[in-house]
Amino acid sequence: MSADMPAYGLWTLVVLNSAIFLIFAFSFTKPRTKRDWRSFSAFSAFIVALFAEMYGFPLTIYLLSGWLGRRYPGLDLMSHDAGHLWSTIFGLPGGAHLNPLHVLSNLLIVVGFLLLAAAWRVLYKAQRAGRLATDGPYARVRHPQYAAFVVIMFGFLLQWPTLVTLVMFPILVAMYVRLALREEAEARLSFGAEWDRYAARTPRYFPRFGRGVEDWPTFHYRKRA
């Protein structure tokens, strides 16, 4: 971003960036049920809050301006780079956009969206066939879609932390955990012992990388009447 160009008050960029990421997320998840919409809406609120501070009004910078001004007297608080707080606080090499933390952030965001897309394809086919989703990402974890949302949000926090999104993040993670538990209860009612076998072999959120893919469940279950 050019030094002659204002870093904030760019509400068109807020709308444009929010729309791009939300359209991607919507196309990968295609929410249908109330639970789907609740999950997507929570993620949407996080994204909008993030870009509103990134390009609109720097609330976090404003609230921390006194502390930042004393600790970093040469810092231009109204520059875009100042919003990359981790780079400023830790003095990371490579500048605001090329330091290792920013690169990791971009990687996590990309991986999160790829996981979201892969999980949706498997889940959609399984739902149409009336069976459990146990292939692809579902062979590694029971809730890859929720894990993907968390990975994406965490990636953004590494890139552009704000007070609002830092507060929202644990709240949204707790919400996704509750949604996952409700889904599991419903799946247990629908699939019974078949679900129990799948759940016993497949972690809820964190994959066990020590086991081979061939050891993971790939069987398909028909939904009970």
C-alpha cells in the first residue's frame, strides 16, 4: 500500500474483502440447516469485524495508541503496517508482510479453505447417499469443517490481531465445539453402533498422524429408517 494512500476509511475494501472470503466460505459449505447457518454466520461476523479494522476504522490501534506511542515512539500508528501488531511487538524480520508469522498466517488460511472445500464435497455426497461421511478429511477427524473454520480464523489472528477478534475467537471455538457435540448426538441416534465404531477410531478434531491412511475407516453406512 502506497505511503500516499490512506490506510483506513477504505470501506469499499472492507466490503470487497469481506465479500470475497464469505463467498468462498459459502460456496464451500452451502449452509442449509439452522446449525449450518449458525456456523456460517459466526464465521461471517469474525471476517467482517476483521476487515472493518483492517481497512475501515482501526479500533484496536486507537485503544492501544497511548501504549504503542510510548513503547514505539517512531511508529506511524495510522500506517497499514502498524496494524500488523505481532510484527511490531516482536520486531519480526522481513517486514509486516514477509516475516515468518505472516507467511504462516497465509499458509493456514489457504490450508483452512482447502480443508473446508474437501470436507464439503465428502459431506455432500454422504448426505445424498444417506450414510456417514467417513472418506477424505472425515477419515482423519470427525469435524473437519469446524476445524477448517478455526484454522482460518487463527490464521487471520496471526496476521492482523484485533481486540474484537481476539475476544470473538474463543467464543466461536466454544460454539463450534457445542455444535459438533450436538451433531454427534444426532448421528448416534441415526446410525447407532455404526457411529460408535467410527467415533472410536476417528479423533474429533486433531488427526493422529502416526497411523497410516489404510488404518482409517473408509466403510459406508446406510442410514437406519
